[in-house]
Amino acid sequence: MTFGSDQMNLLSISDLSPQEIGAILDRADDLKARRGDPSARSILAGKSLAAIFEKPSTRTRVSLEVAMTDLGGHTLYLGKNDLQLGRGETLPDTARVLSRFVHGIAARVYDHKTLEELGRHAAVPVINVLSDQEHPCQILADLMTVRERFGRLSGLKVAWIGDGNNVCNSTIIAAAMMGMEIVVASPPGYGPNRKILDHADRLGGGTVVVTDPVKAVSGADVVSTDTWVSMGDEDDAVRRVEAFRRYQVNADLLSHASDGAIVMHCLPAHRGQEITDEVMDGPKSAILDQSENRLHSAKAVLERFLV
Ligand code: CP
Ligand code: NVA
């Protein structure tokens, strides 16, 4: 597991500094307020984005495509069977050739190393739109949503309930960078990777990892969860659903959070597993705003990397 440090690509949320994250969030707020303003179409006029998807997507694909269109640019959706990559063309050749056509490459991949290889050989920025390691575009939308609700990030307590996977990893790293306290509750064997925790420690924060979800949620301002069976984990689904049974975000668990707590989920949700209908559709849920903010934050990311 490695973390890039160059300014050209967005492979990890830590490729941005805390100041840059703040600037992207400010710009996302601004673009949200300006939605429908025709002058925004000059921001990415003439720019093209190649969006490679090895896995399905609703929010990420649609947010990227609408963001590019709203800002005057163009997206090429490239599913896993649309490229010669599927017939054995190499990643370096794909990266070099796409770089002659487009101004940026967004990629959703199974293995984070695919992104790193694309990043090494592309002459244009490569943006991670979900790998097995991280989901930086998701966490930017999440931070935007938290800031909208609380007016700040620093000093808030985040409880992550469930799988210590890609979205959790970006949440841990972002919390450390932005001065948020984070407690992760996962079943034994499904917690976050030690290298992510060490990386977050170096960036500023000490993540607390526990197995008791009540302990994590106690006094939390933000309660976040994700599916128990991520894309690529399907073969392990039965074992996972059993292991995570105690980690459902439901009204009982939420009663331990702070009074003004919000609930977040990157989606897609498996209602009745990691989250109940009651919580997902209830007054503490910030989930639809979080989802909408994928669009506004995507615009700010695309402007930052493609202009
Ligand atoms: N949250 C998220 O990335 O959703 P999609 O898988 O639908 O893109
Ligand atoms: N952890 C989930 C996130 C989906 C946006 C997955 O990787 O499938």
C-alpha cells in the first residue's frame, strides 16, 4: 500500500493538503449556490474527461458526467468492455494514448495499483473514483455535507460503523487531516488496514479502532456506514453478513450519539443490513444531501485538476 505525493493526481485524499481540501469545499459551495448559472459553462469549456469504470456506478458516473456538462466540458464513459485494455492493451499504452486525447482520466478500479500505473504513465491528471484502497471524491462530498450541517469540521467526532474498507480509509485519512476525531467500530478481522492508520497518524490524528459499535457512536456528531459487501467482496458475502450483524446503524445504536448527530452513507445502501429504513429516511439522515454533494464537489475537483 502506497500513497502518492505528487500534485498532479488525486489517488488518495492525502494527495491534497488540508488547505486545498478547504479550497475545494469552498468552491463546491460556491458552485452549488450557482447551479444553473450559464456562465459556469466556460469553466471547463473544451475539456474532455475519460472516465474508466471497471465496476458499476450510479452516483460517481452521473456526477462526473453532469459536472462536466454543467461546466461546459465533455465526458467519455468507458466501461470495462469498451477499451482495448480488455483485450490485453497495456495500462501504460492506454494512459499514454488517452493523454493525447483528453485533459484528465477518472478511473474506478478493483486494484489501487492500476491507478498508480495509470498515474505513472499518463501525461494528464488521474483521479481515483474508487479503488480497493480509497474513495477520495466521496470523502470530499462527505466533508462538504458535514460542513454544511455543522459549519465546521475541526473538533467534531465521527463514528465509522462497519467495514474498514475504501470509504472508511478515506474517512480516516481526511479526519486526521481536518482535525476531526474518529472512532471506527468493525468486527474482528474487518477493521482498517494498519498502513492506513499509520498514514493517518502521520497526518495528524490518532484513529481509535474498537469492536463495540456503542462505544464508537457514544457522543458522536457524525455516524457513517457503508455496505458490508463491497464490490469485489461478493464471494465472502455470507460470512460478512454474519460477522457484521451487530454493526447495523439503527435507532437503538443512534440513541447513543449526540443530540444533533447526523447519519451518513456513501450509498448504495443495503436497507435492513448496515442501515435501517427508519434511520436512512429519518430526521438525522444527511444521506441525500451527501449524495447530491457528489455533483458539486466533483465540479470543484474537475476544475482543480483539469484547468
Ligand atoms: N457512492 C458511490 O460512489 O456510489 P456509486 O457506486 O453509485 O458511484
Ligand atoms: N465500499 C463500497 C463503496 C461503494 C461506493 C464498495 O467498494 O463497493
